[in-house]
Amino acid sequence: MKFITISKFLLIIILPVLLFLLVLSLAGFNDSFFQKQFDKYGISKSIPQSGLLHEMIINFVKGNSGELPGQLNEREKEHLADVRNAVRVSTIILYILITLFVMLLIASSFVLKFNSYIMNFAGKVLVFGGFLTIVLAAALFFLIYFDFDAAFESLHVSLFRQGTYTFDPAKEMIVRLYPEELFMDLGLRISKGVFFASAAVIVIGMLLMLKSGKKDKNISK
């Protein structure tokens, strides 16, 4: 059963990354969220074309367009190209992890053979992986809430070259369109989304474990 132990460990480790990437892809490209943020911070008034500019930037970052607004300078465009590359890499990683997760579950089901064992295995993966994700989401929430500057800097240092992500609000559009406060709200939104997604995963896992326990009792009778 060594394979089952290794498979369970890998699945539990993969699950938090999957949930974070899935929530990030949904929250990071949510148009209604950004529109509310533009209204909240007065961006819609200070930049009347904020909605159109955001649409063009998001389409570029998602890889749906190769065009960026003319209001951006070359440094801003280069940074957004780096962001697009990071999004592309994260999407590839997401698909790879989904494939690996499914393959490990299928392989484990062939080894376990009985439906009750498979449900118990999958339930434990979801419960333990869900709790691990909640811990990470809570840590992210408190880090963003109490020390956002450090979290924001750490994220940019890990993803981008030094000096390519700092801009002057007086001269450059990108920081007026996307102020740090907006990213703080986005980070909190993502951590909350991951928390609730993890809670749902844990509930599903517990239901699977309960169902497998009932099947074992019926078999023993």
C-alpha cells in the first residue's frame, strides 16, 4: 500500500495549489469586482475611460489580444507583458495539476478496488487537503490585512525582475488605474474565496467518508 500513501500525500499537497489557482483565475478576472473598485476609490471619476482601459488590459493579460492602451508607456507595457507571461505559466501549472490530481485518483481507485475504500480515500484527501488550504488561506488573509506592503513586495519580487514593477502615480497610468488598495481588496477577496471553497471541499470529503463507513457496515452484516 506504499503507492496509496504516496498518492494520498501528493493529492493533499496538490489540492491547496489547485484551489488557490482556481479562485485566483475567477477573482482576478472578475469585471464586476473591478468596476466596484473603480467606483469605490474614485477611479471612474479621475479616469473616465477606466472601464475601457481595464477591458483592453485584461484582454491582453489573458492572451485574447495583443493590443494595449496608447495611454500606457513602454515600461508599463513591458510590465503587463510580464504579467501575461505569469498568467500563462499559472494556467499551464493549473492544467498540469488538474491532470495529475485526476490521474492519481484513478490510479488509486484501481489499487483500492472496492468502492467503499475509494470513497474513504477520496474523502480523507478532501478533508485533510481542505484543512491545509484553510490554514494557508488564513495565513494569507492575516498577512495581507496586517502587512500588505510586505506581501505585495514579496509577490512582485518572486514573479518579476527588480525595478520593472515600480511606477510613478504622477506620470504613469497603471498605478492610477490599479492602486495598491485595489490589490489589497483583491488579495482579501481571494483568501476568503479559497477559505469558502476549502470549507465546501471538507464537507464533501466528510460526506464521502460517512458514506464509505455505512457501506463497510452493510458489507460486514
